[in-house]
Amino acid sequence: SKIIQMLFEGVLRFNTQAKSAISKGDVEKRTYWINRSSAIFAELISTLDFNQGDISHYLNGLYAFQMQELALANMNNDPEKLDSINIVVKGLLDAWREVSDVAQ
């Protein structure tokens, strides 16, 4: 759905804002934006339908891992972690767009 796509786009936007905050040494804003990204992953986990089989379990693990990575990025002031999360999210977004295009 369009909502999932918007959630992925939100993570990319928020992580970019968090990286900007890291470069400015703004701890408060870094934490704010990383928490927003983390909340999106929590929301994505809550929408998984485990009756859909292996993919839901895979995504659950992937999203949970991204949340751990966000926590580490925040604790360690680590923009590279945010970059690696964004690579994963861009992959998910591309895959989601392909599936959505096929479905229409």
C-alpha cells in the first residue's frame, strides 16, 4: 500500500535529518529524528501479518535489527550506521514499489 511506501520514505527523510544533526553536534535533534525512524519500524512490525508465512518473520527480524542499529547510531553518534540503514530501506522501498506496480 501507499502507506508502507510513505513509511519507508519517512525513515529515509528522518535519517537524513539525524545525520545533519550529527554533523552539527546537535544531540537533541539527532535523538529526536532517530526516535522518529525507530517509531516507524515499530509501526511496520505492528502491521505484519504472520499468517502470510516466512516473509513476515523475515521482515520482523529485519525491522527489529534496524531498530537496534538506530539505537547504536544514536548512542555512538554514528552517521555511517544511518547510511547502512538507509541502504536497506532503499532496497525495501524499491522492492515494495515493484510489487505495488505489478499488483495494479
